[in-house]
Amino acid sequence: MSLDSIRARNAADKRAGVKRTYPQHAGKKSGVKSPIAARAALPTIAPCAHLGARLAGQPCGSPLLRCGRHGDITARFSSCSGADRCCRGCPDYVAAPKTANGATGTVAARAESAPVAPSVVASLAPRVTQVDPAKLAHAADNRKFNCSVLSHEGRRLMAYRVGWTSSRIHIAELDAGTHQPTSTKPIELRHPRCAGGQEDPRLFSLAGVPHLAFAGLQWERGKLIVSQMLARLSPTLTAERIWEPRYTGRAYPMEKNWQFFETADDSRAYAVYTIRPHKVLVLDIPAGTAEMIHETDEIPHDIWPGWALRGGAAPVRVGDEFYCFFHGWRKTPTDKGGGWYDYATGVYTFSAKRPFTPLRITREPVWVGDASKRHLNVTPNKCVLYPSGAIREGEKWIVSAGSQDSECLIGEFAASDIEAQLEPLA
């Protein structure tokens, strides 16, 4: 039952003179203990790391709170009519770590109690615009993020993810000057491989036709499977064809973050499968298959040490090079287990000719998440800046990214600043 329903019921009871009693409260005025009060206290559990703000109304005697993981209302100890779920028994329950002063690191408490997180410094400071969330699709949990931009026939398109769980993908058209939406619409992506959700879109072009890459979620025998998916889009931005590019060497249970591109030399479709080592797939679009054709190990581990280099925006060709805005992922362990997770943006280039050898890379992130907004994440131990789209426009780069699993950002870089940060690979 929603809070509005609870309030309406209570108001109706008051008008009718009805008094509701709950076993937890029985006997308080008379001094007689109720049967429940006479029993041993129920076992308790530590607050969940996903707990958010406390809400008004206590219909079961237990505080109602916003669940940061699911976006609905939860009670900690016992199910009741006022909550959609209960922390006890929730499969996504994660005990919030305790800090030095004994407080827990829940979403609600982390501003006061979160330990100091490691800092990541960017070498550049792009001009950043937040896409107005009020002009995007409605999300029950207010999460609209991981956006990807593409220029196509004079239109500025932006695909973005809506919702943390059971996510769906929408496409907006942006005003190229303000980076703000002028319209938005959902994309119907009906395929068994993405029946459980569609996440992290990337827009790119093949043979002049816009395509959408995304992560498809499905459940198989109680196990979550994530697959790299593709969709060809029509001029009206509907999915004309949806398929999984079948690769025999795919990773299980999770496969995603491919970076798709094409070359003018042979008009074939390719995908960067991994960055370090640099593995490239060739796609057979009609057959719906992918095959590994090149592997080079040109990015040494003393560059971005401790970081995993993962896919981001679709590669953009400039001259004889493809430019890739990728995301680096790093875990910094803590003394008591667990750790801090950072997602930052870097750039590397590779040759436009086979075998697509990596040529240059930024040794440091060029764009990082705003640490003051890490509280927007589902869990407080992440700082996220997740690039998903890039456009070369004159002498600047337009890069779209998700911020803290909550927001859509557009960053503008001077092309000369990016060039100054790129260093040749030996």
C-alpha cells in the first residue's frame, strides 16, 4: 500500500471514529504487556547499505524508508501494509559497513559517517552541462543516466537508460546548442536476451544507418545473464531488427561494453572487444555472428596502473586514427574489507587500418566523477563517470556520460587539449 493510500485510510478512520490497534502497541496505557511484548525480542539486522531517507508514517511500528536499490518503500524488520518490501529477506540486502564512530554507511547516514574516499584527479576540466531530468522520461527511482550521443542527418540524438532495475532505454533529440531535450521516446526492444532489462546504450552508425548497442538482461535457471545486444534503428527511431552478435568466445555470465565501428576501406563492421589486450572482432551482420580477428598487446600495465580499461563511446575516426573515450575501473580495498570503486574517463587511439594497433593514450583520466555527488549512487562506495558517446564537432569533442548512476552529462573538450594529453605508445 502506498503512503497516499495509508494517509487516506487513516483520514477515513478518523472521520468514522475508528481506532486501529496494532499488537506492538497493545497494553501500553494499561501497563499490561501484550503477548508480543512478553516474548523475547525479535532478532535484528544491521541497516542495509541501500537505505535512503526516512518517510512519514509508521503503520507497523517500524520506520518506513526509501530503498535506494529498488526505488520503493521498505521497512527494516517486518513486512507491513505501508511498505513494498522488507529488508529482512530481501535478496539485495547488504549490511552497511560501520565507520570508526560506530555509525552505519547507509544512504541516509553516509553524509555524516562515510570514511574518506580516495581521490581521482582529472588532467582536464571540460565544460559540463547536465541534461535536464525533467525533460527526460519518468523514472520511479529518478535514475536517468549513461547517455550516448550521435549526430545523424542533422539531428542530435541521445539514448539513455531509465531506472536501476528492470531498466529500459529511451531516445531523446537534443538541441545542439543547449544540449537539452526537445523530445523523448521509449524504444521497444523485444528479444528473449533482454527480457529482464536493457542497460547502458551506445549509439553508432553503420553504412549511414543509426544502430544501438546495449546490454541485455535475462534470467536462466535463477542466474542473471548479461549479453551484448544490437538494434538497427529506423528513421522514426524504432527498432527494425534486434539481435545478439553471437561470439563463440563470449564471457559468461556477463558480456558487454563492446565498441562498434566501421572502416571506409572495406565497409565491414568491427568491434573492440577488450582494450588491454586490444582484441578486435569482425561482425557478419546478416548472419548475426562475430569472430575474433586481431589481438595486440600494445598498452603496457605501467599506464593506468591498477585500472581495468573498459569500453565506452563508439570509436570516432579522425584522419588515420580512431579515437575512443573509454572508462577505467579501479577498486581501492579498505582495511575492513570491501572497497571504493572509481569509474573515470580516458582516451586512446588506434590505427584505422588492420590490425587496428593502439597508437596513443592519455596517461591520466581526462574526466572524473564529482565526488561531492557520490551519495547519488545506489551504494555510497562508488564515484562514477561513465562515458557512452562522443562526437567530433569542428575543433571540439562532445562527450556524453552517466554521472553517479543518476544523471546525464554532456562534456565539451577542446580538441587541442585532448591532443596535448595523448602520448605515443612505444
